[in-house]
Amino acid sequence: MGVISTLSRGMRRAASRLGIKASAYEGASQGRRMAGRGVTTTGPNAAIAHSLPLLKSRSRHAVRNNAYASGARESYVANLVGTGIRPQWSDPEIQALWDRWAGEADADGLDSFYGLQALAIGSQFEAGEVLGRFRYRRISDGLSVPLQIQVIEADHLDASHSTTLSGRVIKMGIEMDGIGQRRAYHLWRYHPAEKLTAQINTRVPVPADQVLHLFRRTRPGQLRGVPELTSVIVRLYEIDAMQDATLARQKLAQLFGAFVKRKADADPEDEGPFFGTHGTHVEDGEGGEGIDAFEPGGIHYLEDGEEVTFSDPPDIGSSYTNWLRTEMHAVARGAGLTHEQLTGDLQGVNYSSIRAGLLEFRRRAEMLQADLVIHKWCRPIAAKWLDTAVSSGALVIPDYARRRADLLAIDWIAPKWQWVDPVKEVTADLMEVRAGFKPRGEAAAERGWSLDQLDKEIARGNVSADDQGLVLDSDPRRVAKNGTAQANDPDPDADPDQ
């Protein structure tokens, strides 16, 4: 015990000499390993207000110029939105009107409602946020419902615009009321980076109920979003720099052909002719040639007594591939994707490993679909659309005010996931459903169906088969699992009165 106490005192004295403060948590120590790391505490908005414009600019630059960043954006959009997250309205009349309006939804007249979903989520990936503005139209415009959605970049919302206005607080362009609710968005009339409109650009306060602000909030009180590539932007640029340096090294190595060096005591007239690249005759000129540039396979002549020395920078050689793979794993993790999705590299992948990776990714994708796409984008649009449809007379719904909440209880159906091995996946689902471990509704939702929609389609298919006198192997009413006819299957051709 005395020895341990003596050692403890010695260690404390040594730590004191080194200036290391004791801490119950190593992560809170002030030694060399942690000195200067994360010592500044900021609120959820102070760091964003300062860094957001540059983060957005660098993220967009990476997406434009880096193949991995561009691929990450495409994979993010394809998995969260795909062909579109679609509503399943309980009333067929409402569904028919929505399906018609979905093709008219874009205020720019280019995309459908589902194309706007992809545009918005892609912008949110690049810039961390995107804005949507409700645009009401005249009845005479001929739209099925006089409402359209305008998707605008979050640059219209100036992150540096923080002030007080008549006792109201404006934080990063967002005007708040006394209880912290969003009251208005102070938007630039034109994109602030467009030079043609810079001289006439002004801020316009737009009521908050006319604006959609789509971003992923990671801290309580956070008002603005940051790009999804924020944590890996530096790594992406360093990977680019490393790949450029490696390519330059390889290109330089291919330029070296041969160097001819004379002996100091040799007679130049006895040298004879030399033949250069591709057998071209090269005469020996006086004083040799000055080497200012190389070309592939060239033969270069040196002056008497001259030598060529090449730099020999450190080379990671065969470990380059492993280094790049490790870096790309980090980029994929930071971007919220799997390594295979980011790079397309399926080396060493088997069924179990890729399925485990996809399941983890799909949990995250389903979370973002529910919280980001559906809750913050789709539901507000559906509510505004239904109100506009009723107020404009496009829909006549008796007792609408009382029924509104029930009508807006919509099933939003995301595109189905493609399975790694459909036979194994379907067999496993079948066993779980038959054992009572999974409801049919969950299995249907995993395939992009609501249960009601699936049952209606099955019933319609059965009626059509019966009308045509077809007995299909997929019909369990008539055919057993082993392919034999069901024992209690009535003869479809028999007279029902006999």
C-alpha cells in the first residue's frame, strides 16, 4: 500500500511539472493529447451563423467536382425519395384530384410533386436546408387546385441577418414571436449570388405559414441546417489532392526514356548517330541539348560531366489502395451511406455482410423519410392543398371543419426496397407472418403498399381471374402451396343452383 501511495504521489508531481491537470474524465483532460481540442462552447446557432455560407459553398463545389460527393447525393436522394413518397387518401375522389394536381404542383412548370421531393431532398443534402413557398393561383389559371409549390435555395434566407425589429427578434433571417414561434421568413427577392439582379435585390418578410423550411435538426433550439457532408468535406478535398498527386507521379514516371551521357575524354566525332523515339535519327549537336521538358520514350543528351538526379518523394506504393479504402469508409460513414453505395466497390462483399450494411442504412433512411420528408414536407403540403381544394370549390366536403383531421390521416407510401436475395427475404417474411411474429401490414409496407391498397389489388385480380375462367398458381383459394388443387375449391364451371 505504501509503494502504491508513493507511486501515486510521484505521478502527480510529474503531471504537475508537465502542466497536466487531473480530470475524472480523460476526454476533459488538458494534456498534450487533448490540448486545444473542443475547448470552445457554442450555442446551437452561433457556429452555424458564422460558418454556414462557406460550408454550403464548399459542399456544392464538392458535389459538382468530386465523383464520390456527387454519387453520395444521388444515392441519398434515390433511397429517401426514389420515384416519390405517395399519399394514400381514404376518399377516392380526393385521391383522383390529388393525382391530377401532382403533375401541376411545380410553380416553375417543370417537375411533378414527386420530382419536387427529389429536388428538395437533393438541395437539403448539399446545403443542409431548402425552402418551399406556397404560391396561390387564380381560378382562371386552369389548375385542378389553385396552388403550386416553389422550391427555392436556402441562400434566400440570409444567415447573417440577425437583429431586432419593433421589439421582435430576427435570428438568421427568421423572425420569432414572443414565445419563440416562427412568425416570418425574411427572404431575398432574388438569389443573392445572381449578379444580374444584385442591384434590385431586397428582403421581403414572408409569413411563416406560407413557407416550408426543410432541414435536419440535431440540437435543441437549432434554427438552420448544415450540409450532410459537413463532417467529411476536409477529407474529400484531401482525397482529391492525394489522387491528383499520385496521378501526377505516375504520369511523370511514364515520361522517362533514356539519357545519354558522354565520357569526359571521348571524341564527339567518334560518337556516331543515335536513334531517338520511334527510330528517328538524332544528330549530335554541339554542346548537347538542354532538358526543359520530357516526352514519353524520349532520348535526351547530357552535356559533358552532367548527370540527372530525380527527386524521390515518399511513396505509399501498394498500400495506396488500402489507404483510399479506409478513407472512403470514413467518408461513407460521415455521409450516412454504406461504403458500397458510395464507391460501387463490392470487393469482399457477401450476402450476409451487404444485407447487414443495408439494414443499418435502411433504418436511417426510414427515420429520415418519416421525420424529414413526410413530416416536414409532405404533410404540410397535403394540409394546405386540401384546404385550398375545399375553399376553391374543387372539392365539396360536407362538414369539412369536423372531418378535416380524419381526412388528413394519410398513409404515405415510400417506394419499396429491392432485396439482396428475394427468395430468402420473402421466405423469411412468410415464416414470420405465419408464425404471428409480423403483421401482414408491416410486410406490405416494406414493399411499398398500404394493407388496404394491397388487399384491393388482390381482390381485383381474383375477380378478373374468375371472370376469365383462369386458375393461377398464385391463387391460394384454388391452388395449394405444393401446386395441387385445393380440396374445398368449388368448380368454377359448376352451376351454383345445383
